Amino acid sequence: MVAVLSSALVGWTAAPAAEAVPAPECTARTGPYQWDLERHLRLPADGRQSTADCVAIRAFQQRTGVQPADGYAGLATYRTMLVVQARADPNAAGKCPVRTYQVTCVDLDRQLVWVQQGKQVIYPPVPARTGKDGEETRTGWHTVYWKHRDHFSDLYNNAPMPFAQFFNDGQAFHGVLDDLFRGGSHGCVNLRYADAERLWRIMHEDDAVYIWGAKPGTWRSLGPPPEAPAPEPAQG
């Protein structure tokens, strides 16, 4: 039996082990949020993309579900970084009032939404898109006065507003299917579809909402808007 087995092995060579496919080269250029991502990922913070930076940013994107995961420090990656940073304690700065009842907090500065009751966060922070210049999301205290699961806008071409929860004169939390990180809303607090659905299950009519800050890039975030130019003198 040994002889037969030995003869069967004559000329046989083991198949080479499958080699791990190397990750494609990371070639993304320097992004507008390069310095922020470098600091967050504890990389040398010089605001200039290196191969090591690109690989680290791409790994962060892969961990957090940012697409495309290409190593570019763009807006979606930066906004996702803000969510990650806020998870441990979104109200560390104390800007959302702590109450014994449930409060939905909308941080326009960081474009984040979470829900807290007392100091307990019962809905972790998620990214949001709020009102653009001239159609800003209204700050201060509000109350949810109407919920409509499959709402369509009466004002904006019958646009879908799934899981709509209205809190101030037509402004509402609702889900969107487009790129959440592009542009601004007409005043509503836009959420990713899945986040809006989860928020729908947690919030109820008469719930308190508190909104503060200013959407980055709007006149409100940069200071008061410029004064209107003086009218041209009448021509005689």
C-alpha cells in the first residue's frame, strides 16, 4: 500500500497557495476636507494628500459605508466623520436643552439630528440636510403637529416626503432618496430614508424639537447678509 501511494505521488507537486489580491493603488487627490480627516485619523496634518493619507481615508470610508471608497476627503466623508465624532456624546457642548421629556435635537452647525430624554441619547446622531439661503430651517423650540408616512409636497412638484413629521408651518423631518450631502432643502430637515424611518418610530405628535445654529456655507453661518444696494437715482 505504501509503495502504491509513493508511486502515485511521483511527479506530483502541490498547487501554490492563492496569493492575496493587493488593494488597488490609492490615487485620490487632495480633498477639501483633507486637514479635518488627517486630524481625525491621527495622520500628519498638513492638508496635502499622501499615499498613506489616501489609504487611511479609504479604510475609514470602507468602515463607515461611504461610497465611493476612493480615499478622497470630500463632503460625504467629512459629514460621516462628524457623525462618528458625535456618537459618544452628541450634546457635549450642551447646546440642546436637557429635559425630563423627549427632545429631538437639530444641530444646524454640524448638520446632525439626534433624540435625547434627560441626558440619555435614545436615537444616536445621524446626518441631515437643512434649509438653504432664503429658506432656512427655523431655529428655536417647535412641536411635532402632524405625521404623514407617505406624504407628497403640495409646494414642490409633488415631491415625495416619506416619513414626514411636521414641526413648524410646513417644515418637517422626512426621508430623501437623493444625495443627502448635496445642496440644501427648502427648510425641511432631510434624512436618509432608513434614518427617517427609524426616527418616525421614535417620535410622536406633540414631541418637542429644538433647533439651533446655522447651516455651513449659508449667509447665516457667515454673519448677517449684506445690505441691499441703494436704488439707482431716477433719470430726468
